[in-house]
Amino acid sequence: MIKSLINDIVYDKITLSQALTRAKLIAFKIDNETLKQWVKKELEGYIHEDPHLPVYRRIRCTVKATLSDPYGMYKQTVPVSFGKWKELDDIVSVYEATQGIASIENNIISITGDKGIVELTTDQVLLLSELLEKQITSNKTVISARQEIGRIQLSNIIDLTKQKLIDTLLELNKEFPDLNDDFKMTDDATKKIENIVTNNIYGNNNPLNVATGYSIEQKKFTFNTTTNFNELEKFGVNPDEIKELETIVSDNKGNSEAFKSKIFKWLGGVSSAVAGRGLYEHIPAITDFVHTHLIK
């Protein structure tokens, strides 16, 4: 049941949305609420401002506005710089990919170039127009605005979600190789399953555990402390970001239960930052670096 699904995912025989649909059956088979809820959100989408939206689903993008004169004779599209308006920059320049995985997969297919376009709402355009009023000559106004999102950033969502699912399934298959219709749940099995699911999907930030006070035995992760982090510079990661990663590793030499969660949070933030610099093609290499050198 689990093994066949793992093989189909790893060898790209099915899409991620199809894999998640089959994982839904497994979640109900083992009766694990954490896995049920995660699969449901990944398939159906996250609610707006969901506090548990994965960091890699928050994509930093370029915002461009189209200017026009009152008669529509002149039109010009220009990038928007928010300068001192940091709060607005954090809102408008960040695209939250809340939709279900199938929708993201379809969006990736439909994008013919290296960028996708998301048009801003009328209210957002009006707000931009007011803020940029002093920067625009008197006879021009903002008539539309859009976010430009790297195609590879959307692919990164698919890749990281797929890795979470594969890691979870691999451990479940290792612990319960005989999972079938005759499988009987025990208290020990329930605890093992919860540990596996929580570690691979949420780290120590499982919302269900926080709400119920459930105690989770965290899996230990090993990492190579001799890694040359400066290699990341060639992928567009700046020195401050590398220093932040080194600090995470240094502060978690005892295999802290929070290590994996912090690493993935760093990866999500850096992926967005690198994409914001237009270096979309380097995101897979950064992701591979983390998985190869830090998380074993």
C-alpha cells in the first residue's frame, strides 16, 4: 500500500496531487488526524492568512505597475519600489500560494516563460496609486498592477511538498511494512505514527500538538558541521543569509528537535529572497545543498 505509492512518486508515475489523494486513504487507514489535516490542506488549499502556511508557499515577487495618461494614449509599465513603506512591501511583494497542489501544478504547466503573472485587485491598485502619486507626473496614473512570480518558485513548492510526503511514507513503511486491511492499531503504534508524521511535516510546530498539549518525541537529525557554507554564494545567497544558516547549525549541535524546522524556515526565506533578485534558476541548487549537506 505504502511501498507502491512511494515507488509511483519517486519514479514520477503520478502527479503530486494524485499522490496526496492516495495518501489520504493511508491517513484514514492509520487514523492519524495530523496527516489527514495536512493532506486536506495541500489538496484543497490553505485559508487566507493561515498561520501554518509553509514558509516556502510565501513567494517574494516583483511588483510592476502600468501607468497611463487620462486619454489612454500613453502607457508604460514600471517596477515598483516601496522604499520606506516596508509593511506594504511585505504584503504586496509577497505572494501567498494558498491554492491546492493540483492548481499549482496546472499553473506551472500553463506558464510558457520563466515567470507567471498575478493581477492585483482594484483596491490594491488604488492604494498603490495613492502611495506613488508624488513619484508620478501629474498627467499619469496607475491603471493596473501585477505580481511577477518565478515559475521555478512554484516548482519549488511542489518539490518540497513531495519531499515531505516521501519522507513521511518512507518512515511509515519502515515501521509498518505490513500495513494492510488486517492492520490493528495499538497505543504504541499510534504514538509512533504521530511522531513520524509530526517530525516530517511540521517539525516541532504541529498545530494539533500545540492545541492539545500532546507531547511528541522528536526524531534526531544529523548534519555535517564541516560543510563549506560559502559555496552558497555562487547560488546568489548573500553573506548575511549564510551567517544566519551557520548560526542555526552552531546553535543546534546537540541535534535539537527544532533543527529541521529552523532549516526549512531559512530555506523558504532564502528561496524567496534569491527569487526576488531574479536568480530563479539557483533555487533547486540551494535546496539540494541543504538536503545533501545538512539534513541526513
